[in-house]
Amino acid sequence: MRRPNARIGAPLLALMVLIAVAGYLHTPYDPLDIDLPHRLQAPSLLHWLGTDEWGRDVLSRLMAGASATMSISSLTVLLAVTGGSIVGAAIGFFGGWTERVVSTVLDALLAFPSLIMALGIMAVFGPSRAGVVVALSLTYLPSVARVVRASVLSLREKEFVQASRVMGNSDLFTLFRHILPNCVSSIIVLGTALFGWALLAESALSFLGLGVPPPMSSWGGMLADSRNHIYHAPWLAIAPGVSISLSLLAVNLLGDALRDQFDPRMNNL
């Protein structure tokens, strides 16, 4: 927290998470409640961020959308980091023909742009929260696997690994007890970056109609719905747009701080 980017990013991200938790527990209005007589109302004391084209409270939908976006991004990072760490650690430590085959498959997957690959997977699963999590997890898993594999390759010939083998420890014990803990710093930094990527990708998929299905709220879906009213009801686009921007800013600032913290060359800064 001594670093300026951490002092800004961490509280900002904590605020977004707090809004997401509040949106899951309680919202000022029902985010799905239609009130046509009060449609497209400007921000007021009754509706702090106004209402949309169906009369739904924008603040309530923003809070519910934060809950959906944050939960999808968190699950995506958890699955991608877990699966990628296991795959990368296994092929990096044991090597052999399995490493060559799996590395070739990972390289092939990395050749596809992440959003295009996610769109292809979503075309199979259809719009749903679970589909978005699975699609984005499979999209980001190769990146994690490559980073963990590179770290394991640089560690598997170290003296402490050889000492563990001499003591009679199994390969799996050595891998999970001595090698993977030394990869935690790079995994944490990559996981922070993945959270921002997943948040932006989920918003993009929802904007295109392949994310959280309507009438459920999501920031990307709110942006898509605001296009027809951008000139006479700009608050419909400002609220989710600012939320996405601030969340990405917070994640990037915190990720930079973590990278600097774990980089030995930055220890004196």
C-alpha cells in the first residue's frame, strides 16, 4: 500500500466489490420491475440515476449488473488459474512427448483472438452465466498454462528441488510443495490481469447479446440497451460505461502495484 497505484486501485476495486455484494443482497428497487409511466426519467431524488426505457431503476440495475459482472469475472479467473496452473505445472515438470503435444495445442489456442474464441464457444452454449464462465475460462487457460510452464521449467533443476528428490519425496509432492509455491507471485499478477480481461470480455459478450441473457442486468447489456436513447437519455450509457471504466482502472492499478511488489528490481521503489 506504499505504492501510489495500490493506494488508488485497491480502495476503488474494494468499492466496486462492495457495490456488487450490495447488489446481490438488496437494491433500492426491483431491477426487473417494469414501470412504463415513469420510463426514461432523468436522475432525481426518487431515482438517483434515472430510469430506462421500461421504467426500471438504473441504479438498481447497475448494482445487480455489478453483482453479475464481478461474480462471472471472479469465477472465470478461478477456473482459468486453477486449470492453467495444473496443466502448466504438469507439462513443465514432467516434460517428454506430452509436453510437446500439449504445448502445441496451447500454441494453437493462443493463435485465436480471445474474444473471437469466446464468441465461438458461446455460439455453442448459448447466452447464460455458466456459458460465459466456461467460454472465458477456456479462452484464458492457455495463457496461464504457458506462464506457469515457463516458471516451472526455470525451477525444476534448482538445488532445493534436487534436495527434495534426494530425500525420497515423490514428484507430485515436490511439484506441489516446493515448485508451485514459488510460482505464486507470477500467478497472482497474471490473475489480476485476467480479472480485468474477463470483466471487459463479459461486458463485450453481453453487449453483443451473448452474455447474461435479458431481462437480467449486466453492464454490457445496459450499454447495448442505451444505444437507441443515447441522445435524449445519456444517463443510460454513462452509468454502466463509467462503472466498467473505473473497474478496469482499479484492476490495472492494483495489477501494476502487485507486479512492482513481486519484481526484485522494484524493491527499493
